[in-house]
Amino acid sequence: MRRMRNVKIVATLGPASDDYDTIRRLFEIGVDVFRLNMSHGSHEEIRERHTIIRQIEQELGRPIAILADLQGPKLRVGVFAGDSEELVEGASFRMDLDTTEGDSSRVCLPHPEIFKALKPGATLLVNDGKIRLRVDKCGEDFADCSVVTGGTISNRKGVNVPDVVLPLKALSEKDLADLEFVCQIGVDWLALSFVQRPEDVHEARELVSGRAAIMTKVEKPAAVEAYDDILAVSDGIMVARGDLGVELPVQAVPPIQKRLIRGARAAAKPVIVATQMLESMIESPMPTRAEVSDVANAIYEGADAVMLSAESAAGDFPLEAVRTMNAVAEEVEKGEMYRNIIESARVVERSTTADSIVSAAREIAENTGVKAICCFTHSGTTALKTARERPRVPILALTPFTATARRLCLSWGVNCFMTHGDVSRFKMAVVSAARAARQGQFANAEDNVVVVAGVPFNIPGSTNILRVAPCDERLIFNTDPE
């Protein structure tokens, strides 16, 4: 079941994909990471999907990553006497804290924190930006607005406030309960919504207490502005283009996507491109040409993973969507243009011994015909640094820790193997690497691999040795030191 591509595929589970047979088939045809969307489904439904994934993992003997995506605070208007109203461009419209039913002139916005942050000239977006309001006058319990873009406004439609940093925590009461639940059942990645500042990530990390890696969703303009600081305290990044495209001009999203991807890659942290990648496949077995180009562009940009949302969770063709994404990835990556683009964006980082070791491993592998780079890793850092190099040969991550293997399933080009038995001696570590390369059909007995490790073993961050080793175990025992 070796993947013939380096970019990973994330698929969201939902009503269209919540039974054993479908989830197993999704994994077999290409899914590397399963996303559990905490915005939809009860805890019991989430638990059942989690149990099925772990069952499949055990049966196939291959680590599978699970990403739990928290909902984040939801800002919504109240209700209308007639369920909906038409707002006309140029008209006046008020939002306030009055809980009485709304009409064509006003509606309740039950979020006092929004009014506290608003200033005249700020923008309020309703229903995914379809309605745009400009704040003319505001106070602690109201905002008098002019309708810039009109349309139908109806009960409990979402509100976005792109121009200000809201005094809201990224974790709502629901999120706190969901966070503890998914950490208890055992997920590998936790995606945070509504992040505006690094402190939002710090709060989540304290609550997680090492039980999962933190994936920050960049979906707010404030997060884009504070990206470097947010990246520094995150384990991974999700480019959540849906909300970015609502709160920012749509033409600003592509260059932002490129900047976020390059920043995450330079930091050796995995980055997912998400939202509307194959949107038409919710209802159609075939994607549009524009969607295929969108997926391809994310791969050309060097993203670690591309993600399916409603396409696999609630669509009519979840298997076809995964097959399409897999086929696009394979086609893009086998072209020389892909290698030229990926390598032109490479940032050679050699500030530490580990950086220099993995950079040298990539150069040796590409210049000598070595079949794979085998990394021994405890925390996953060595494999992440190797993935940052985007080598032309496969990356094999060998670790004794299941949690590390699962988290690395999200990283570009990394194939995870569990190590068993004694690898405290370097010779046995080389033997384990050779066996993994042969077992995974990355090499045969006549080939060589590059082995990267830290000696002494069992000390995180100690990468300090590189060995070009044969895959023939007899040669290893005859030539390698103890």
C-alpha cells in the first residue's frame, strides 16, 4: 500500500463516510489522515468513527493520523419575525442587543464583545460575506450600519468581523468540552479555529498537555498579520481559505496561501491547504478543471497535505473525490516541472548539526542513487527537518513511539515504521532501516539507503550521525561497527 506520491491527503468523515467499509476503502485508495469535524456529530458518533479508524490501523499494521477540528466561537445574528428580510443597498440597518425579533430595520446580535471592539468604518459581513454592512455609529450595545451589499438576511446567519481583533478566546465552552473528549479518546492532531493571536495557541497547548499536536487554522486577518509569532508556537498550520476568502478580498487569498506554505515549510512544520478543493464533487462524480488546477497549485507550492471537507463527509461521491485527489497528486509529482518548482523554493537551513545532517543526507541520496533516507526519531523532529528538504527519494521515519508515527503521517513524503526490539546499538539501527526499506518495497538487497540518527539513542534532538548503508544485512554485520 505504498503511496506513489509525497503530498498527503486529509479526508473529513461524516454521514457519507462513517461506516467501517467506507472508511477502510478511503484509506486503501489514498487517505493518510482522517479529520473529525467537531462542528458536526455527537461525541458518540465521533467516538465510533475514531474506533473504526484505530481498528483499521491495527488490522493493516500501518499508522493512521486522526485530526480533530474544533468548531471555535460562532457569531450569529438573532431571529426575524418573518424568518428573513431583504436588505437593500444604501439602506440603514441596526444591530443591537435587544432580543426581540428583527425586521427590515434591525436585528439582535447577541455578542456584546463585538460592539465593544467595533469602530466607525468597520465592516460587518453576514452569511459568508454575501451581505456587507459598514458601521456608521456604534456603542456598547448597538451598531448603526449602512448596507453596502444587500441581499436576504435570515435567522441565525453567521457574522464575520474582519477589521478588528475581537476580545474573544479561541476556545468556546463547547470547544473546551470537545478538546478534553478527543484528547481522552486519543487523537493525534488538534485543529484550533478562530485563532487571532499566539496566546490562543498557548491556552490550547496548556489544556492539551502533550496529548496531541496543535494545528493552527489561519482563517482570520489578525492571524495572517501575526503569522510568524503564531507559527512559532504551533506544531502545524492549516490554510483555511473559506473564512479567509470571506474576511479578505478574494484576490488576496492566493498570495497569502503561498506565504503561509513557505513559512511553514521553512520552519519544518506541516501545512494543510483546505476548503473547497473539489467542491463540485459533493454532487458530481467529476471535478471542474479549475478545481483540479487548484489542487495542483497547492501541490506545486509544496503543501504537506491537501484536504477534503464536505466532499468526503457529506457528498455523494466520497471515494471518487479521494481517487481524483490522489490521481492529481501523482500526475503533478511525476513531472520535472514539479521538481523544479519545489527545489527552487527550498530554504537550505544549516544552523544546527541536525539541519546540516539532513541537508547532507538529501544531497547524498540525490547524487549517488541511494533509494531512501531512513530517519530514527523519537519526537519526529529529524523526520520533519528531512521533509523540509523535499528530497527526490522517499523518507522513512523509524520510531518506537506510536504517537510520533501517527503525527508524522501528515508530513510530506514521510513513510512511518514502528521499530521493535533492540535498536540501542547503531548496527541494529542500520539493520532495522534496511529491513524497513525492503519491507516497504522502497529498496531491495542490492540497494543502499542513507541512515540518519542520533547517538547515543533515546535522546531527542541529538541527530549527529549519517551512514550510507547497504540493504543486504550480511554486508551490514560484516562492515558496521557495534
